[in-house]
Amino acid sequence: MIRAMQLAELDDDELENRLIQYRQELFNLRFRLATSKLDNFSRIREVKKDIARVLTVMRQRGVQEYQVNQTVEWIADTQMSQEEAVSDQLIQDDQGDQGDLGIDENTGIG
């Protein structure tokens, strides 16, 4: 049995390999159970829990990657909105200055 902390230290490829190994072992255990050649019935439960641990770590990594991507997108959107607001403000300021000089906004003639 492997602990979740040990699994968290593994890279993605190693996690996938472990998952394949555990699923293969579970298949073999079930096959031996069906043919009445299984001696250690508790091993099935252990392997199922190992599979669940691997899947949990993989899912957590996926959720973390998703959250990081969402944060990066939010920052980019926020910066874009700030830049648009600044440019809109500059345009409004320019139009306001023209109004003070007595320039017609439609024709640009004073």
C-alpha cells in the first residue's frame, strides 16, 4: 500500500504507470477470485484504494492546473480592461479639451 504523500511526489508519467499497474493487478485478482484461486481477499480492497489514491492525486493536479489557468486569464482580462479604461479616459479628456477651446466636436472647426 502506498501513501498519498508518496504519490504526490511522483511525476505525471509515473502516476499513469502506477495506475496501469494497479488496474492490471486488480484485474488479475478478480480473475483469480472467479476461478477460486485467490487466497488473500483483502488485497482486492487494498488495490482499489491504491487506484483511488492515484486518481485523487491526478485529479488534484488537474484542478490546480485549471485554477492556475483561470487565474492567468483573469489577470490578463483585468489588465486589458484597465488599458481600455485608460484609453477611453484619454479619448474623453481629448474631447473635453476641444470643447473648452470652442471647437465644434462634429466638424472640428472652431
